[in-house]
Amino acid sequence: MLQPPLQRGGIAGVEHGSELPYQVVGAVQAQTEHLPATRRDAVTTCARYLTGHRDQLHYDTALKNGWPIATGAVEGACRHVIADRLDITGARWGLVGAEAVLQLRALITNGDFEDYWIFHAAREHQRLYPGPDQQKYSLTA
């Protein structure tokens, strides 16, 4: 059984941008010598990932900005936006239709749908009822 490393400091070390997460990695690795090779390899793989992505793991900044630092939050958001709609029994999606539905669900989830709809209605109005100057030019796009 691995002992909890560096109990003192806890999340406070992460909040202040210290080296605590990497000290934890080192402490955990030091305790893996008695583990079977498969478990030791899993710890080594995880440690290698954390130390290899050190420049991308700014937990102090994420916590300060209120961003989630756990993949569960991201996976939950993906399930909410994507899977709950596209995994309906019997539904068959083409790439274009699925992309359109996902974009609308993202707009609704982010609270941007009303602004988008105003923009969309204005663009559709311009497309359907072009002004007198627009009729002189042919569309090139």
C-alpha cells in the first residue's frame, strides 16, 4: 500500500504554484519499488506524463480562474453536450448534421444562443433581401 506523500501542503501548494505536484510524483515513485512490475510501470507512465507536460500544467492559474483541473469535469461536459444528443437509440448522424447540432448545443450550453440567433437572423435577412447595391455584384464565395 502506498503511503500518502507530502500530506502537509495539500492543495495549498498547488494554489501557490509550488513544486508540490512534482514532489508528490517523486515521493510516490520512491515508494513503488516493492510493487509488481505492472503496477510500477503504471506509476512510471503517469509520472512521465506529469513531468513531461510540466509546462502545460498550470494548476495555480487554473484554480485562480475557477477552471476545472480534473478530467471528470471535461468528460461530464462532453457527455452533456455530445453523447446525450447523438447517442439516442436509432439515430443515424451524418458529419454535417451532427456538427450542426453540436454547434447549436454548445451555443445553448454556453448561454450564447440568443446572441447567435440575432446574428443569424440578420445574416439570413441580408441573404434573402439584399440591398440595392448588393444586386450589382455576383457572389464569389
